[in-house]
Amino acid sequence: MKRRTFLKTTLAVGTTLSLGCSRVLGANDDVRVATIGIGSFVKIGGKGRGDVRDFRKIAGVRVVGLCDCDTKHLGYERDQFAKRNEPVKTFVDFRKLLDDREIDAVTITTPNHWHALMTIMACQAGKDVFVQKPASHNLFEGRKMVEAARKYKRIVQTTHSLRNSGAAEEAFEYARAGKLGKVLCAHGINYKPRMSIGKVDGPRPTPATCDYDLWCGPAPKKPLMREYLHYDWHWDWDTGDGDLGNMGIHFMDGCRWGLGQNELPKRVVSIGGRLAYDDDGQTPNTLITLLDYEPAPLIFEVRGLPKDASYRQGDWRKSVDQTMDTYRGVRTGSILRCEGGHVSRDTAYDNDGRPIEKFTRNRVSTKQNFIDCVRSRRSDQLTSESLEGHLSCGLVHLANISYRIGRQATPDAIREAIGGEPQLAETFARLEEHLAANRIDLAKESLVLGPVLTMDPRTERFVGAFSKEANALISREYREPFVVGEHV
């Protein structure tokens, strides 16, 4: 069966395709890039437009294709090309884009639930891939994405913001070299303001400009039970991974990078809830998790609420310097805590918080790095190759799974359950203070205590207590024909 016919009839990526790779680029050849997913926000805009803008600036790159299943988003960006008198092909269905042999590489800026499947299909089509965070929507498909990159010898770049920071890399090297004594833990912080998305009283119409069946893809095609289709999909388990997978993935990756860990941890436990408002979101706006690496664990915090209840008036997202908490001066970032101090971003601090070393290694451009590797065919030179994306996203998925199969618990029960983990206990104590400042009564709005889950890093499966419930969330029931199969 011809590839075009196959994709139109099944899209089952579990079937192996015999494809010719795209042309091998020479030093003087243009790299022809297309962007899949132009608009990600309620209003026209988003990561896709940013990718178009950034890749247009790179010498020897031509943006030759645009794709979005919402023609409103697609039309806006097409018009910008017309104003510049630049030719560009437009597609509503990304499958037709993948058929185009005049496209060498794609950028993927769709909702999370499409990232891995589109990456796999692009690899099968002989395209290199720049995929926005998070690289996957679940653990299973993330591993399949890596397998596809290897099998089809494709350049697949995942995106984590700290990876382009030479200063952060230098800071982590400094800490791991023992300059501040033994590394005690990595601590990720994502204090990002998130307001209520409201609560509808019944299904809402999807945008008339959007092919909703294609938008849903591998996810269940359900009535829209929130006000906005776009962006707020982050807070729906069918399509998003919460703020841990939205913004937190950058700093989760930074923590794993800082610890020098290259596999999944053996244990995970999460505590959190969707607190302070009753809305159509499902994912937690408050979460702490312990990912138990040895010899130093990884602790991560998500806070979507402000410093205290007095700030929950109006749009408090506009003044985060005043409205949001910080931890050791960090609102969003990755910290390596050591016996003699800590490092974060480009600075080392002593235990009194005084800066003692500044790091100045140059930044790199993730997108320029991608194009360089497309030319050289050296995937080992990528700042964040597909395996890095899979492993860091895996931490997000593990943390979310513990939360999702957890049960409501009192603060006393939580303290008792985590008493043997002093760093997590200290984090929970600060969380209690934060919730009290927001006037949240935990007798009325219960937190969820996830079970301690044990993972086999070799098989990437849960073992032991609660493994049946946990393993059920490693993958998903894919909606035909948008299926990620065992064999890519």
C-alpha cells in the first residue's frame, strides 16, 4: 500500500513503513522547515508563530509550510507571509504536509496529546523534528518516539529552556564537582500564576474554523466541557499534563540534568490538589512530588496560587514579582542544594544565601543547534535529543500518575506518611503555610496523597503495590485511527 493511502486509511504507526529518507543536505543547501500548530492560545498566537519567527531568522533556512487544523490560526500566519511576499504552502491536515517531499524538517507546536504521534509519523516520513515541550503525553509513547528517531535515523530535538544556558550547565558542573560539598537534592520550582478557567453549565460549541476531529486525534472525541478549546486543554488529562508538563517540564529537566541522572527513578510520591476554585480544570494547581533518585532525590513544587488570598482579585498574573512566592529567590527554576550552599541559574550561593561564584558560559540557540545537526546528521550534538525529552517527560508522567491514583487525606495523615522523607516533609510544611495564607481550609478542601510507587527503570513499568492502577496510566486507549503501536 502506498504511504499516502496508508496514512489516510489507518494512521496506525504500529505498522512499519519502508520510506526513503529526505535528501542529505549539503553545506550550501537551504533547510526547508514547516510548522505544525500555529496558534496555541485563546487569542491568535502561541509557540507556533514563535517558531516561524525564529526559524526565518536563521541563515540557510526557509519556512516553506504552515499547518493548523484551525483555519483562523492558519489564515492569520499565511497573511503575514503574503504581506512579506514570501511563498508558503498551507495545510489543514498535517498528513498532507508529511507527504510533501519539498519539506525537510517540521516543528511541532500542537497540544501535548499530539506531540509524540506526530514526531513518530514525521520520522517515518523522513522528516527531522523540532518538537515543543513536553515531548510526550504519556510514558509509553515517549519511548516509542525515541525508538522512531533511532530507527529512521532522524534528528529529533526536544525543548527544555535550561539546556541552552551555558551558565546553568557550568553551575551544575561546579556543584557536581563537590565545590559546595555533597549534593543533597535537586529542587524544581514552578510558581506560575494560574487563574480559574470558569465552569460551564453544559457542552460548548467548538470553533467553526476548527476541524475538531483532527484536533482531538488520539484523544477521546468528547463534547467540549469548558469555555475555550484552545490553551485550556492543558488542564484536561485527555490532552494535557497540567502545569507540571506545561511549564514545569523545563525545570524538571533542569533538575535531572543537574543530578546527572539518565534513567527514571525507582520511587515517586505526589501530594496536591486543585484548590481555591471550582472550575472545569482537572489537573492540580498545587503539587509537590518526590522522585527518589540515589544518592540525591529530586523534589518538585507547582504553585498556581499567589502569595496570599488578598492578591486573588483582578488579574494577578500581570504583576508576578509582587503576587507570587519565591523559594531561595527562585520563582521558576532548578536548584541543586548542597551541604555548603546551592546553585541556581548562573550563580552559586553559600548557606546564608550570599553569592560566591558567577558563571558566564555562553548561551546556545536550541533552534540553531537543531539546524546545525540537521546538516551534520550528528544527533549526539543536539542540546536535548529525543531520549532527554522522554526521560524528563517521564518524570512528569510518574509524578502525575501518583497524584491521579491518590486519595484525599488529612494534613496529619500526610505528615505521618512522609515523615521518613525529611526534605519532602519540609516542603510540605512550607506548602501548608502557603495554603493558609490563601485562606484554604484543608478540612474542607482536601489534598490528595498519592501512593508511593515503585518503578523498574529498565522496563519503565511500575512494580509492587498499586502497580496495576499505575501501569494503566502509562499509556492510553488511543482513538482509531490515531494509534501509537508497539512497533514503530
